Amino acid sequence: MLALTILGNNSAVPAFGRNPTAQILQTLEESYLIDCGEGTQMQMARYKIRRSKISRIFISHLHGDHYFGLTGLLTSMSLLGRTQELHVYAPKELEEIISKQFEVAAAKLSYNLIFHAITTEGLLADDKTITVSAFKVKHRIECWGFLFKEKKKLRNIDIERVKAYEIPSSFYSKLQQGEDYINKKGTIIPNEEVTHSGVAPKSYAYCADTVYYESNIDNVKGVDLLYHEATYLQAHTERAIAHFHSTTVQAATIAQKAEVKKLLIGHFSSKYETLDEFVKEASAVFTNTELAIEGMCYKI
């Protein structure tokens, strides 16, 4: 199971009760923070997100609305007595920025902070139940998208059938992994005869700040949930291009061409007080579109 909670859905500056970008992706075992704009830890407190469960933080790029909340969060974790290590994945320059902030404050963390510089596309983290990969998006500065994929689920054993075929319990783990069983007579018992497929693994893709960029289509192909920035309405396409951002229609077009199951749009410009037109425009292109609303938890 994956569940996504939106902590911030605005771009550049806080406006109209909306906060800069931050999201929490949760599994049954741990949580991943994706970007950390100003005010993120206040939003975490508001929506009862446990800091202690966050094991990895992913920062897409070094525009302030995506990381200015990070140093405060790291410090608070220390003040609250965190002891478990924490991994941060970000463009390489962020390590020096964080180190300098702690140096001038004579601050020392109570836990081990492990920094991973993102320099190439590919695998970033390989946890027990999920993998995380990075892919390039196209913005004014180096910027990364992230793909979260559950690992293949184990097959479910049909107890009555395995007993009928006299398959020993010592072989059950191999059955769950999809292996056939060969009995003492040399007869092959097909795996499908004694197991059922488990729940299909889920996937989530995060397209951070980017212009309309068709290379993203292959990166997010077929995911269960795609978050794609839609900073501007279609009427402001020229402004979107000038600022290396996307419009509602462009985000929906990526979702349509990538054949994703569901689209979330966010990173709304502060020039818009209301958001009804955003979902209206995007849905006209890709029906299963929703707004990324702060405090909402989207189960994947």
C-alpha cells in the first residue's frame, strides 16, 4: 500500500492559504518526504505526520520553495531526540548549503545525516518493499523527478491445494516467489495450480518543476498515480514556457500519452486565488484528474 499526503501545493510563495511544495509518501513501514518548502514541519504537525517515520528525504531542485524548510526540519528532529539515521537525496550543492548553516549555528545533530548527491538518472534507494529512482525533468536549473515502485508482491498460497499435492511447508516460500514444485515422481506441479497472484505492486511518479517535456512520458509510463506540476492555466502558456513550467493541458497531455491511471496536478501559481479552472481544463484532456489539495491523503 502507498498513500500520498499533500503538505504544500503552491509555487514560489505562500498565498491564499496554500503553502510551497512538500509531500509525504507512506508505506506500511516508513515514510518518504518529497521536497520541503517553507513551513513543511508546521504542515506535518497540522496533519499529524510523524517525523520519526521519515527515513528518506528527496529534494528535486534548489529553488527555495522546494527546500527552504529542510534545515528547520532537520534541526527539529534533533531537538526532539531522533537517533535513527536519515538519508537526504538532492543536487550535490545542497550538502554544502546545509553544512554551512549548521556550522555558523554551531549545531550538531543527534543522529547520522547521510547525504546522497543526485548526479545521474537511475536507482537511488532500494528498501524492503519499495525502490526509488530519479529521472531528469526540464527546468531553469537542474531538476529531478522521482519514481517510487513497490516490489513484486509474493503469491498467495492455496492451503487446500498444496496439501492435496503433498507439497512440504519447507517449499512454501519458493511457491510464493513463483516457482513450480517437482514431486518425488518427477511430476511438475505448476505454480498457478497451488497459488494465487497477490495484489499488483503500485507505483507513484513525481514530476517536479518542468516545462512540457515528452521525455517524461517514458519515465512515468503506466504508473498508478502521477503528480505533475501545472503552474498555469492554458491561457498563460507563453508565461509557462518563459518560466520553464507547465500548464494544465500540458500536464494532462503527459498523463494521457503515458497512459497513467490517475493524475494529480499542483504547484499552482500565486496569481490564481481559486483553482476550479485547473481541474476543469486538465480533466477535459485526461478525465481522471484531481487537484493536489493540502491535507488530503490519496491512497494508491
